[in-house]
Amino acid sequence: MIDINREIAALDWQREPLGLYEPIGYTLAAGGKRLRPTLALTASRIFGGNEQEVIPAALALEVFHNFTLLHDDVMDKAQVRRGRPCVHIKWDENTAILSGDQMLIEAYKLLAQLPADRLPEVLRLFNTMATEICEGQQRDVDLAQAASAEIADYMLMIRQKTAVLLATALQIGAYMAGADKAAQQALYEYGIRVGLAFQLQDDYLDCFGDERTFGKAIGGDIREGKKTWMWLQARAKGMPDTQGNVERTLAEYRRLGIDTMAHAEIQRLTDEAQTYLESLPRNEATDTLRRMAEQLVTRMN
Amino acid sequence: MIDINREIAALDWQREPLGLYEPIGYTLAAGGKRLRPTLALTASRIFGGNEQEVIPAALALEVFHNFTLLHDDVMDKAQVRRGRPCVHIKWDENTAILSGDQMLIEAYKLLAQLPADRLPEVLRLFNTMATEICEGQQRDVDLAQAASAEIADYMLMIRQKTAVLLATALQIGAYMAGADKAAQQALYEYGIRVGLAFQLQDDYLDCFGDERTFGKAIGGDIREGKKTWMWLQARAKGMPDTQGNVERTLAEYRRLGIDTMAHAEIQRLTDEAQTYLESLPRNEATDTLRRMAEQLVTRMN
């Protein structure tokens, strides 16, 4: 099996001008779950694909994901990413913008290494995904500024901003392995639901997680006044304006049963995700995806 | 002949979310010389290529160029572009970053429209060019911060930041029309020299142009302490530190004959550019490129 961390470490960023490439190496060396390349490789294994052939696309997905984090951190004025200062803190904003741009280009350079007969379709899938990510980021901004919002607005935002990248990673892996359209689509739909459930679980843990295992202070979303699924549901059920007070908001969530509702919604999405795996070959790789969805519902961080 | 402005105007940016796409439409509607798509189409015509087939690549080059302007303006804290407020002034910095990212993705979406058999090579040429642009931008930053610099550092910077995009536009046009490697390379080399001459002429006009025709105040580069070709040549010839004083610096340039040297260098580069056209078919399109190089040396704005 491919060791994706070794593949990422093998990318060479000791290039001139150092001011452009060092921040890229710094970002990619910070670790992370490597979830997206892992999904692409796992999807390929389901269909007995040649994992080696998928590597450029898997790496492109990881480099692209890290590009989005780099620019998002500038836009959010974040300080820390994966326990280390963000690029725009360690260097400066201009460096984060320019090295981020280069990371996006590097993702496309990796895609250009794919076999010529596979390139057009993978490029098309990748471009569609990249577009949705930018749209999702803009919808996130719009949502923060909107006076009111519907649950559907929030779901579309997290679908584009988070779920589509997981779904596309799976689809690209499946396509590279020669899976037919229906199988590609099944994995895409699995990825969307896992992505949505993943984000809702994040929102849930931000409210009801254990600070020791969650790794950050509880109630951050509430303090920032974020229009999360939980907040929108509570408002729809008549929660008064709690003005970012964490204690009061959490009490309201409990009183209105939002915690139970969120848990049920995450379970529902996870179950739905699993059904999409049923049409696929049963093997070690499909089992990995099945377990991944299960772990999602029970994860505490 | 293709009307490139009509093609650009036909791109649809009335898409949701508006906050992402409106700044892209605003940027592309601001005009400009459309030099890069024009070069790609002209190069294709030299070899009797199907211009219609080149359009996606020509548009990708223009969208990419405007992406670089958008992000450069953020990094330079510029106020005005083509007589209108920059995107980060009219909207905000985050909008300029995100809409810029989307423009870069849109450039790749346009490339993805190319015939599948042409895509791999054009993507490779495009990626190489895009990388050099980012490297050139970083070298520009490094040059500003460096205590000293050589002429060669400056030439490499403007080669990457300005000339490579013109050269690649020509090469892509030639490749699409089926030109052989030698002809592609000749056009690339022509483009590099025209690009270098273009930038040096810009530097020259910034010192010795006529404010009425040049369109901006004379001496901007000197006031900003930019290490231009002229400044580096003057320093190499023993010019004292003039501390950004425009009058004194221009007097030194004249005393040392830098104005004459610059003019001669621009002429030399332009002549060199013309020699690369000699191996190509003689027709209306080659004549256009020949005239373009001539106009460069005499242009006053």
C-alpha cells in the first residue's frame, strides 16, 4: 500500500526563490490527516486500480487542500494551524497570498503528470470541485453577513466548502481505476454525506465536546455568532437572541433538544453514506470506507 | 479574424454567489490591450491554424493575466487599475484574494475546453509559465529587500514576471496551429525579447517620458527606490546614493549616459526579437509581430 506521507515528503521545495517555496514546504510538512489523498487511493483499490497511477492526483488533492487552508487563514486572520504559526504570521500576508497561488499551480502541475488519456476527465472533475470550494468559501462569508438564513443555505455552504472535496477525491480515485459512471457516482454521494456529517459533528463537538479531547475551547462558534446548523435549528424553534453567550445558548440548545437532533442528523447522513457503498465490490478498501463513516459518528475530536 | 474583446465579453459572470463572480466580471470588463490572447491568435495565424480552436487558450491567458494583476494589486496596496478602483478597494482584500483564486481556476477551466489531444502539452506550457510568473513576483519582492543586486537579477525578474507570459502565449498559439518545435521556440524567443524590451521601455518612460503621453507622474520608480535596469547601471557606474530624489537621479542618469544606454539596449533586444521572425513563414501575421516590435521602441506610453 502507498505511504502517502512518504510521497508528500518526497516533493521537493528546496527551490529558488526560497521565499516562494519555503512556505509551501512548511505548510505540507505540518501533517494533517491526509484524508483526501487517502480517499483517492482507497477508492482506486476498491476497483483493483493501479495505485501508483493515482499518486499525482492524490498529491494534487492534498496540495490543493493545503492551498485553501493557507488562503482561508489569511482571510480569517487565523493565528495557528496544526499547532504552528500560520504562514501569514510566520512570514507575512503577501507571502501567504503568493505561495498559496503557487500551491494552486503546483496542484495543476501534479495533475499534468497523469496519463494523457486520463487527464481531460480528471482535470474536469478537479476544476468543478475547485470552483465549488471557492463558491462555498464565498457563501460562508455571505452567511456571516446575512441578517437571516435557512438551514438549506448552511447545508449548501458546507457541502461546497467541505464535502465536495472528499467526494471528488473518491470519484477521481474510482475513475482512475476504471470504475463505471454509476460506481463513481455512488462514491461521490458517499463522500458528500460523510463530508456533511463530518462538518456537523465538528459543529456538535464545538458545543457539546470535551475540551480535553476536542483540543479547543467549547463554544467558539457561539461566541463568533456563527450561523451553524445547530444555531439555525434553535432559532427556527424560537430560541431568543442569546447574544453569543455560550452558557445560555447551550442551555437553550438542550432545552429545545438541538443536541439530540444534531446527533440524529449525523447518524442519518452516515447511514445514508453507507447505503451508497452497498452497490460496490466488497473488499478491504470498501470496508475501510465503511469503518471511516462509523468512526465519524463516534469521534470526539 | 477573431474579435477577442467580443469573446471576453461573452464569458458569463452573472453566477451565484455574486460576491465571488462580480469582481471577476468587473476586472475583465476594464479593458486593457488584450495583448496576450492577441499574440496567441496571431501566432496561430502564422501557421494557418484554426483560430477558433485557440480561443479557449487565448482566453485562459487573458484571465490568468488579470488574476495576476488582481493579486499583485493587493500585495502592492495599489489603489487604481485601468482608471478604476482596484477590486480590494471597491470590495475588500478577502474578496480580491478569493475572486483572484477563482480566476486562476477559471483559466484552467478554459484550458480544459481544448481538444483532448492538445491539452497535455498546452497545460504543461501554461503551468511552466504560471510558475515563472509567481517566481518573478517573488524575485521582485526579494530585489526590493536586497541590499544590493546585479543587472542579471533584474533581467531574470522581468523575464519571469513579464516576458515569459508573452512568449508562452505565442508558443501556445504556434503549437495549436501545428508548428514544429523549432518554430515554437523561435516565437518563444521573440516573445522573451519583446517582453524584456517592453519592460525596459516602461522603465525608460518612467524616467524620460512625457507625463502627458505617459499618463502618470515621472520618476515613480526613483521615488519608490526601485532597483530598475537604469538604477542598477547607474550605481554600477558609480552614481552616489541620491536617496530617491528624482531631479538628482535623472541628472545623474544623463551625466552617466544611462538614458542612451537604455535606449540602445531596448533597440538591441528589439532587433534580436526580429531575427527570430526570419525563420518563420512571411505573411500578414508575421508582419503584425514585426510591426509590434517596432512600435515598442518608439512608443511613448
